[in-house]
Amino acid sequence: MLKLEDLSCGYDTNLVLKGVSFNLNQGENLCVLGSNGCGKTTLIKAISGLLNYSGSIKLFDKEVKNIKPQELGKSIAVLSQNSNIYFSYTIFDTVMLGRYLHLPNSIFVKPDKTHADYVLHCLETVGIADLKDREISTLSGGQMQKVFLARALAQEPKIIILDEPSNHLDIKSQMELFTFLNDWTKDKKHTVISVLHDISLAVNFFDNGILLKDGKIIFKGNLKSLTMEDLLVTYDFDVLKYLIDLNKPLKEIYNVQKQI
Ligand SMILES: Nc1ncnc2c1ncn2[C@@H]1O[C@H](COP(=O)(O)OP(=O)(O)OP(=O)(O)O)[C@@H](O)[C@H]1O
């Protein structure tokens, strides 16, 4: 479904990604890990059609740079690190922004009841239907994340891409978000790609991952086969002190840490 071959891209003279290749099938989820500045957000921007690139990014066999933004928006929804709303929209209207790609004449048509019902369905799915008439500027960071997830769902995308989605979320909300995203991919039609800094979250919720270092992939595959050496190379730092055993669920890791 998504196939990257020898992808290189960056900003002006700053080449960030250098020959990145991987495949992702429908129903798979992929976590992108790596230290600050290694190119994770740049990878997301390239996949979502925001950067020029050399090499190839194929989405359902079509080269991403040749797909019109409106079409791309029906396939990919992005929750960026800086998802922001600068106007005083209600939650309902904010989520409706995700529907406009599906309207025949875009913003000049008042959405009919089908679209309004779909927005309500998305709000209910993420558990914030009761907030629908509130102004977005009055929400907490965590509530706002849920609004952006609802807006992403309203696009009816095939892929949701998240850049550090656990920002602003308490531990319960993080678990709820990743459980929801896991369930969302279970129909084998949807795919999640997420940038994460929390390795425990990554190992617990994602089957596959890539580790980026200076714009190159140094590990790809099942995160259960990740070694401490891989992490040491990625972060130039001994994460062993903080991660007791990558194969243990979070609960056990925390229990062990408590005993130390
Ligand atoms: N718009 C831009 N113009 C020029 N350079 C940029 C731009 N955006 C990012 N960069 C540079 O590209 C490199 C990769 O940035 P990127 O945002 O992809 O890193 P990242 O892995 O997502 O980092 P972080 O974990 O800190 O979010 C960095 O050196 C950054 O300074």
C-alpha cells in the first residue's frame, strides 16, 4: 500500500533523509523512533506530500508527488506536532473541516445531514460528543488532541499519521488512544504511522518500527527484535538503565523499576 524506495529529501541545502526505503501493508502499524532532529517529522511531511523528494513514495501504486492534495487528503490524515486552530471554531465545526474533502464543491456548500451525522459519529468515537458546542480555544491540550483525532477520522483516511501524539495526554488517555488506533487497523484496511519518543509505548502498541539516525534507517522490522545495541546506536545513550526488558509489558517494567 505504501512503498518508499531510496527516498531522499530535506530543506534547501540541508539534506535530511538519505535513501530511506520501507514497505507498509494495509492493516499494519508502524512506529518511527529516533533522536531529536534525525528526520522523523521530515519523513511524515514527505509521505503526506508536503516536500519535494528524490526516489519514490508510492501510495496504492501512485507516486505521492503526482497525487492532487484533495485526493491525498482522502487517503492520509495527519495529526502534526503543531496541530493548531487559530480561530474560535466550535468542536463540531473543527471536526467538520475534515469532511470538506468529501463535499462536491468544497467550502461553498453547506454540509448536509449525512455529513453532520458523520461528524457526530466521529466525536462519539473518540468520546467527546458532549463537547461539540464548546469553542476549541477553551479546551485542554488532551481534549484538543481528541478533537484533532476526530477531525482526522472525519476525513475517512486509509492512513492516519501521528507526530508525537502522546504530547498533552495523560497515561490513561495515551492507552485509550493507542488501543483505539490498534483496533482501527484490525479491519486490515487502515494503517497507522506514528512518531514516538516513548520506547515502552512503541514496543507495547506497535508491531513494526523503524529507527532513524541522521536521516538513515538503522533498524526496521518487528520491534520485539529490537536490541539494546540498536537503541545505543540510535540515541548515542545507554537506554538500558531506563528500559529493563523490552519484551516485558509496561506493567512488569514499572514493577521491576519500583523494586530497584
Ligand atoms: N522547515 C525547515 N527548514 C529548514 N530545516 C528544517 C526545517 N524543518 C526541519 N529542519 C531541520 O531538519 C532536520 C530534521 O528535522 P525533523 O523535524 O524532521 O526532526 P525530528 O526527528 O522530527 O525531530 P524532533 O524529534 O525534535 O521533532 C533538523 O536538523 C531540523 O533543524
